[in-house]
Amino acid sequence: MTTQAGASRLAVMNFLNEVAGDFPNAISLASGRPAEAFFDLDHWLEAIPLYQRELATRWGVTRADAGRRLAQYGRTNGLINELVAAQLKLDEGVQTRGEHIVIGAGCQEALALCLLSLCRAPNEVVLARDPTYIGMTGVADLHGIEIVPLYAKDDGLADELRSVTERLGNEGKRARAFYLIPEFDNPTGAVLSQLVRQELLDVCAEQRILVLEDNPYGMFRYEGERVPPMYALDRSGSVIYLFTYSKTLCPAVRIGGAVVPDTLFGDAAAARALVAELGERKSFLTVNTSQLNQALIGGVLLAENGTLQRLVTPQRDHYRKNRDLMLAALAAEFGGSGEGIRWNRPEGGFFLTMDLPFRFGQEEVLQCARERHVIPMPLSFFSLSGICQESIRLAFSNVPSAQIAEGVARLGQFILQYEEVCHAAI
Amino acid sequence: MTTQAGASRLAVMNFLNEVAGDFPNAISLASGRPAEAFFDLDHWLEAIPLYQRELATRWGVTRADAGRRLAQYGRTNGLINELVAAQLKLDEGVQTRGEHIVIGAGCQEALALCLLSLCRAPNEVVLARDPTYIGMTGVADLHGIEIVPLYAKDDGLADELRSVTERLGNEGKRARAFYLIPEFDNPTGAVLSQLVRQELLDVCAEQRILVLEDNPYGMFRYEGERVPPMYALDRSGSVIYLFTYSKTLCPAVRIGGAVVPDTLFGDAAAARALVAELGERKSFLTVNTSQLNQALIGGVLLAENGTLQRLVTPQRDHYRKNRDLMLAALAAEFGGSGEGIRWNRPEGGFFLTMDLPFRFGQEEVLQCARERHVIPMPLSFFSLSGICQESIRLAFSNVPSAQIAEGVARLGQFILQYEEVCHAAI
């Protein structure tokens, strides 16, 4: 059942697509897509035979037969699970075995499967910080899963988590999952410190809440010390790790997935049962993930000796450059500005956020696109409860480097004009 | 929420997989997969550049840029919709436009999206003949959608449809959809006559029930006159047509979809709203269908001048041969048998069904696999209410031609022995 919030979130996403369509020459700082310059699909397709050869050996058949079996239906939970496990260990410090991985048609499917499996009864809810990723709120809303927002800053988050969980208990509800992007959050770009991660893990273990740790941007750290994923810090079986190849390779492969821990709060049978349930649900949603696409990922992983570091390095450099260009442009444009204009300096990822001294919503996007030919993303679009009305998300991942300064300058003109109008109105 | 029936259906499917795994040398007459000999993935991959070139022209960009945009996220409802529309018209007599098509990660996703969109309230139910396809019952069960079975033979089906719909109305329920495979049904292999299709369409238009017409086997007719799809016969906007490339090309492409009619019962806005809702749900389940896989289908369709007839012809010949081998083996084995042993002669598709003079369930499958090294599929596995206890489905699509006679002979030995034991016990 679509809740009202769900319907309106869909409406704003459609609205943004329409704005982009209506003003095709506007500079978009709204799209958090990966940069297309690094998509090397033709080359990656050539890696498929490598994986085919590997399969032929594994199955003891000819390469041609392996190719035909590859083209058939296949194992619901995936074919390349062991290669993925090895890559997650090398690149992300996530230790698991293939049989605890469910490969999805993109990470979104894995996230949907997790939410549907964990929150089955109407009183089973998912927790999330407000604002949070639209893909999570969308799937929860569409399936009538209640999302309970958390508002505390990082240092108060564990306390809020405990008190919200207890309040829910008193209401006859049960917090089953806590959705988080601890590393370069979408939409905020923020990173949770190791201390906060530990605090959250303690509460989750105590309250038996499964963290859904989504980590699409983990390989894109530009500076600062790496913080281990919550999955790697976890000692009690309270983290499901969500991964994707949409950012490291490209979205069109539509391969991502979920890593279920060895135990759920110490219970190995419960972990196996969850893997099985994810697979059963998947078998009736998409049957199995395209083995052609899995073979492409498998071939690339074989060709790259199991790690994506070599492929990611130039991308990381590019995104770092874009971030720096955006930070420099923001400093040049707004450095002398008065109160109310602030932005963060993300150590990685695709986005930063900016606070403005006025409300920036749907009407302002339209005005900005029409009059200044630049499209930012209101942060309120990601809000669970209508907060963040005066903030925007600026994505630097998919905007041409040469347009960043101009985009920020146009935004500056809009903001200046808007403030003047506001002042004049007073 | 998983209903009891849903859980047990999952259990039997797992059981069948286990039997196949435990007895790898048994001849399987249970698998209704397409024959792998025709999977030509390496060759089809070479068609991708054709589609890339087409995109480059459409978008006015270089071929390399088109390739990069192809590798990006894309339109939720699909990229190759116009090519699919042209193919459906040529090959299946289904007239539509690209914007009324939703491309899914396999037909199963499209079916799930349709059921979730149509049956949102607890009193909105889906109708299906008993027995029916497990992919439909599985997704309905997993999402708490009630399935109401119909039992009548073809000539009484429209009457039963009307009376069941009226009974449901009295119970405060509403039949929103009627799932059907009118052409070479899975599991029965049966075809609905044009007269029955018309009768059903009349009742559906009158009662405002949307037919979900699933047609995976339509291009595999071996003899007899072609019956138009219900979608083509429909005049009132009461049929959603489900298509797949898993059988005509191969399952690993995971491309299928739904065609929404121009109007829903005369209401064009309602049809557009349904297309939009399918897309919104899809965006939160799988984001969009792999554009790599869509490009492969697109390229093949371009290379084949928009029709799959040339590719399907040798497959159809092969399946016809297998069906004939199975019919001949059955006649040789059971032709002189007494009462209680009967089978149908399907005019196309992948399966036939056989009635036995005794119950054939899970225990009998195991015994058959262990003692006679052949695995048939109990028809009761497809039942919504535990009927068809004495029938089996025999698939001839994916068994090597050379094994068919031997498989049927082994089945004959099992049946003979089983009957003797039964008689001795009396």
C-alpha cells in the first residue's frame, strides 16, 4: 500500500526528471550518477570468455557447453558469489563466504528483499536517519513498511537509537532493521566515526536490530583515514552488508547484493534461514540475476586478480578533482557570505550538502532551472518528515569538470537574487 | 506474509531441486527449461554494437558516447520498447506502442509488478485456474495476495468466472486480475479455444477483471491453427499481455515485460496511470532493467529485421520432434494399458500431462528417482488446493532427444511395479 509520504516522494522524483527534461541545457548538480567517461563496457564484455573458461573447468565441460549453461536459468542466489566474496574481502575488508551472499538485479533488489524479509508483520519497522536514501524509503513505503526516523547528530545517535527502540517496544512495535550509509552518506556525504559505529553496533546487538549497511561509495575515499565497515567491526551478527558494482563498474550491469553475517545475534541457523528466505523471495521477483551480467563481473574480477582497485583509481582521482573544483567554486562564490550559508567537505563519495538562509523546495528548483540554468537537489526531497527545508544536495560525480565552477556561479546568482528579493519583501 | 500454501510450494520446489541434485544421473522429465543447444550467447553479444549504432543515431551522439550512456542508469520502463512493440506485432499479433510496455528483469518481475499494483488492498484478489504456474502463486503468496482458484473445464470456465466473481462480491472481495496461460499452459499444455477466450473476455469486461495473459510458449506451436492472443481479441481494454525472451532467446538475458492496453475498460487515463505505477514500483525493486541486456535483445531484433521467426524455427522443430518422441514412447509403453492411464497431445509448448491410476506425490518422485532413475513432476505441485494428486507433468523441452524413450520406459517400469505392489497389497 502506498502511503501518502511514498506517493509524494515519487512525485518529487518525477518532478526532478521532468525539470531535467524541460531544461536540457541546464547544468545538473542534482544527478548523483557515476561519471560515464569510465564506463568501458566494450572492453568488459571481452572479459566474459575468461569467466566462461573458469566455469568450464569448474563444471568439467567444454567452453561452449559452459557458455550454454551460462545462458540458462541458474542458481537463485547467484553464480559468482565466491569471486564477489574474495573482492569484498580485498577491497572492502568484508569477510564472508559465497553461500552467505545473495546476488541481486542491482543492490536495490537486495535491499528490497532484506526489508521484505525482515519487516513482515505490520508492527515490524525499519529505522533510518532523517534525511536518507530515497531507494530505501521508496521500497518501504510501497510495501507498507513503517519507517521510523532518527534525528540526532552522530554523538547522540546511539542514545536516540536506544530510546526510540524502547519507545517502539512500548507501542507494541519492533525495530527489525536500521538502514545506514555510514561511509559518504547519500544525501549528506557524511562519514560515521569508528566510535559511533561501535556505539550503534552495541545498541543493535542489545536490541536485536539488524543494521542494513549500504556501502556504494566506500571505494571512493579521497583523503583521511579509512574507517572499517560496520560489518567488519561487528562481533555479534548484527550487520547485513549491501554492495553494488554500479559505481565501481557501471549501472547497466545491474549487479549488487547482500551479505548475510555468519550468525544473526549468535544464531547460525537463523542466518542460514535468512539467506534462504532472501533467495525464495528473489525466485518469485526476478527468478535469478542475469548470468550474462554475472559473467561480465566475474570475468572482470578474474582479469583484475580479484580487486577493483586498478579500475577505481582513475575514477577516484576524477571524483576527487571534481569535489575540489566544487569546494573551490563554493569558497570563491560564498566564502565572504554572511550567516546561513554553509557546506560540508566530504572526504569521499559523490555529494556534498549546503545550508541556505531560505527555504529551497520544488518551486525554487524550477525557478533556478528556468532563470539560472542550474539544477540543485533540495535536501528535503530525502526527508522522512519534511525537515531540511533550507538545504540542498550538490552532486559532483556526474557533472563535467569544466561546468562545475559555472554551475556554482549560477547557483550563487540565484541565491544572491533570491536573498535580495527576500530582503526587499521585508 | 508467507501463507501456509506459499511455504509448502516453496518447500516442494526445493525438494525437486534436491532430488535432481541427489540423483544427477536420473533422466529429468521435470525441468521445463528451454533447450540449451540453441543458446547462441557469443553470437548474440556481437549484435550489441548494432543497437549501439542505432542509439547513436537516435541520440545524435558518437557510437562511443552511445555506449557510455547505455552503460549508465536508464529509463525505468525500458529502452528498447519500440523494437519490442514491433516484434510483438509481427510475431505474436500484439499491437501496442513502446510507451505502453514495461520492460522487466525477466517476465517474472513484470508479473510481480502487475499483481502488486492491481491487488493492493487485502480484499483485492487474483483468480487462476487450478493447477497453475508456480511463479504466479509464489509471488501472490509472498505478498499476502489471495488467489481464488477456478476448477471448471474450458466450456464451463466463463460461467464459473462469473459466479465466482459474484460470490466474491458478496463476501466484500473484488477480483482484480485473472492469471492465464491460454496458449500451451504451464503445467497442463492445454490451449484455450477462441470461443472460450471470447467468453472469458466478455465476463472480464463486464466484471472489470484484468486478464494477465502470460504467453511464454506462443511461438512454439507445432501443428493446428493459431488462436489469436486474448490481447488481440480484446475490444474493451481488459488484457495485460506478458511476454518473455527467455524461451525464444535464452533465460540469461532476463528480459520480459508487460503490455498495458490502450485503455482499461475504456479509460485511457487509467491505463496511463497503471503504466506509471508499474514503473514506480519497478524503480524501487530493480531501478531499471539492465541496458546491456536490453541492447543485446535490441541488437538481435535489428539483425533479424524485427522478427524472431528465423531463430525460433529450428527450436520449434526440435521441440516438435521431442514431443513426437515422447508421444510415441508413451504409446509404446502405455498404449495397451488399462483404465486410469491417459495423456494429452499438446499442439505446442514444452509439456504434457499424464493421469495415473494412483497418487503420485513427493514420496513417489523420490522412489522413482532412486529406483528407476527418472524424475517426473507431480501435477499436485502446481495445485492451489491440493487437487491433481494422480497426475504428473512431463516436460520434453530440455531432455536430450535420445533419452526420451528411455525416460518414458523407466517411468513405465515404475508405474507397472507400483501397480503390482498396490494390487498385491489388496
